[in-house]
Amino acid sequence: MPKINASTVAEHRAQQREALIEAAIGILVDAGATAVTPAAVGARAGLARSSVYQYFDSSAALLATITEEAFRRSNEALSRAMATANGPLERIEAFFGESLRLGAEGAHRPAAALMNAGLPPACRQRLTELHLEQVEPFRAAVRQLGVPEPALTADLIAGMLHTALAAVERGTPLDTVTERTLALVRHCLTPTGSTVHGTGTRH
């Protein structure tokens, strides 16, 4: 049994499981879904394959866990960012700003790799569900603004975010992309005749 570097066995197991997930995500991003195997993940995490099977009994189980984990961390960060925003426009700005920050850190890469991978049908379905859950707070804020065609408007605004993320990925400074993107979002979502000051308060 590996040396326990925690105060309890349960904590040790939690740490090992987290190390395996991190290793699996790294392999996914670097080499694709087909490379995510118990043997490869164990080797990257410094654990025997037999130890990996204590947590994940197959490649499919690893991919299913990565699918959940890729969104859980981002969702928690997005929720924190939106929690302090006042009003729907500020919540949209917070969602965009945090999404771009996460993108600059590479947090979206596991989900992007999964979307481009030949996943089993159940994983693909769950990936779609998780994506819809992630963007729902943003879409709800767009609906609350009372803009025409809110579903279409949300899709169009989301396209702006995707383009901004691509710009960050190409190396455009995060501050530059964020400032310009939020200015465009405010312009698109502020009614004609209104002005926006600061972080999105309408006057």
C-alpha cells in the first residue's frame, strides 16, 4: 500500500483519486480521449495500474468522471463570480469575464477535448446536459433583460464569447479581450437611449 500522506485513510484516498483525475485530464488534453487508459493514468500519477482500478474500473469510467469534473470546477467559479453581481446585465458581464479568465487558464480545454472526442453515447449525452446547465444562468439573465427574441439573442451573444475565447487562446492579452468584449456586450444588450455606467447599471 502506498505511503499515506494524509491524516486519515479517507483523506488519503481522496487525494489519490484527485491525483488520478488530474492525470487523466492532462492526458486527455495532451493526447486525446483514446489515450486515457487506467495504465496511462496510473503511470502519469505515479500509481500502479492495480491502484487505479480501486477508483476507476475502465477507461469509460475515467472519461465519465472527467466529463463531470471538467464542468464542476468551472461552474463553481462562474457561480461565485455571478453571485455578487447586481441585476441581469452585470450577471452576464460576470459570466463573460469569468469565462474568459478560465479560458486564459486553460480550464476549458478538457471540455473542448471531450467535445471533439469519440465518446460513448452516454458520455456525449451527459456532456451536452452539462454544457446546457453551465450556460443556463447566462441565458436566464438574457431573458430577464426583456430583449427581443431572447433565445436567439443569447445564442448570438454566446458566439461573441466563443470568438473572444479563441482570441485569448491565440495569445491576445486577456485584459484587452475582456474589456472589448464586455463593451460590446453592454452595447448589444442596453436598450436604445439608455447608457451604461461602471459594471452595467442602466440609467
